[in-house]
Amino acid sequence: MRIVVVTDAWFPQVNGVVRTLDTLRARLERRGHDVVFITPQSFRTVPCPTYREIRLAVRPSRKMARSIETFQPCIVHIATEGPLGLSARRYCVRRNIPFTTAFHTKFPEYVNARLKIPVSWGYAALRWFHKPSRAIMVATQGVEDELRQWGFQNIRRWTRGVDTDLFRPQPKNSLDAVITGPRPWFVYVGRVAVEKNIEAFLSLPLPGTKIVVGDGPQLETLRAKHPSVAFVGEKHGEELALHFAVADAFVFPSRTDTFGLVLLEALACGVPVAAYPVPGPLDVIGEAPVGVLNDDLGQAALQALTMAPEACRAFALTRSWETSVDQFLDNVVPFTPQDFFPGDPD
């Protein structure tokens, strides 16, 4: 099949959405599908207000139309609700082209944290955006339940997987020459931004060493406020996997993530998880003996140290990317390109 995926989130951003979409692309192509991603890299962009690392496309409509018409897909999936997502939505609605969408990020909560705009306003805007979608893909039952409470319909499951070859147990002393703090090591991996609630982790009176892996707009503020914390910056590939693997516990302070791919990546490395009992961690971990979910994050972090690394690894091995791709393909809505793009689709 000829598949177009439109996303405002793409490299050089490093986050769960980008990693999920990049993995989807690779595995769809491995199955023989012809895939084109329409991303900000093909457009003139400006920095996102309050988050300069994110680039937003400027006036993308004309180029969006050309890109879709040139490729003549039989599937259109809109992954994000930014300028490119809005442009693709407008194009498809005007031409009655079926499309699907995904709900990756709780933007209403993020915008509220930055600009104090009411969460209800944000969800009203997202209901409008997703209403024409033939299927709104979400990663977990918890997120689906929340969206239904906000009035969303036609929701379908699209779960996540983990690369258990890359993310794997490794010797705990592998970074002793780089990070010199005492054990236990409590590690956070992700964007360093207010919506990730990292301050809740860094302010905990935990023994040992706290390590933050990632970059973002809050980095310098938190580094100045917490000089005893090891801020090691953004990591990729094998180096990223190693920073998971050396941890004694992985601490996930976010209350707003729709899934938390890093949870599976930590578990695949044999590292137990400490998190709040909120959608995302509840759906990924539940009552499995691989982590501790507690409103007292400090207690959760200490109790996570008692979890068996072997159980964490075994749990992650059951979370396959192939299942995720199967679900995506079950959810999308194929159409005949000739119905919308006159001429030979090839």
C-alpha cells in the first residue's frame, strides 16, 4: 500500500512520538509498503513559542497539497495536531478523502502548564480536529477512557513496542568512569520540560545519585537549582540504551504522558520503574511486579529497588513492535487513489 503519514513531530526532536513513528516507518517498509512521511523538514519553519527546539511549519497548505497529490496514496494518517496536521486535515476534508488520526500527546495539559489556558478549551479544539477522523488511535485503555469522558468517539487501539535487541541488560558499572555519584542510581530519561514534572523527582530526598538524560527548555533552570544531579544531556542509540541499563531504578514523574515509551525501554534493560498511578504507567505496568506505582513517588522509587531485573526483562520481551504495526494497519482506511487523484497513481 502507498501510505502517507503527516507529522509535526520529527527529527531532530527526540521523544516517544518521533521514535514510535520512525519505528513504524521502518517496519512498514520492511513489510513492503511504500511510505512517505510529510514532516517539518520539507517546509519553512519557525520555533514553537516557549519551546524553541520544536519547529513549526509556516503556511504549509499549498506544498501539503502538492506532496499528497504527487504521491497519490491509498492511506492518509495524520499523526499530530500541529500546523502540518491541520493542513492535511483541511485538504482531506475538502476532498472527502478518508483519513485516520492519533492522539499521542496531552496538549491541553501542556498548554495549561505553560500558558494557563483552561484544559477544557484545549479538549474542545482537539474534539474538532479529530471529529472527521475514521479512527482516532490511542496507545492505552486509560487514555481511551479519558478521551471518551471528554466526548471523543471512534477510538481504536494502537499500542507500542520496544526494541529488545537495543534495550537490554548491561553491566551496571559501564558508566562508572563518567558518572561518579554513589549508588543507588535513579535515572530519568526524556524531555526536560515543565510538563514532564521532573521537579517532583529531583526534589525527592533519595539516597545515592539522581541522573537526568535529555534536553529541553527547563534544563538550565533545573541544573542551577539542583547542582548535585547529574545532567548528562541527550543520548541516542547504544549510548541511550546504556544510560537506561546502568540505572538501579527508573523514575517517571510525568502525570500527563499518554503512554511513556521509556517505561518499556527501561524494563527491557532489566530496570524496575517508579511512577505515579496515572494513565500511561497504569496501562503499561498495572500490577505487574516490575515497578511500583504510588502517589508517594519517593516511596515508589525506594520500593522499585527491590524488584527483580529478570522479571522486568521478561515483561518487556512480550511487548512486540510487530503487534503495534498490525494494529496500525487494522485501523487505517484504504481508498482508491483514482477516486481522488485523476490519472495513473503510479
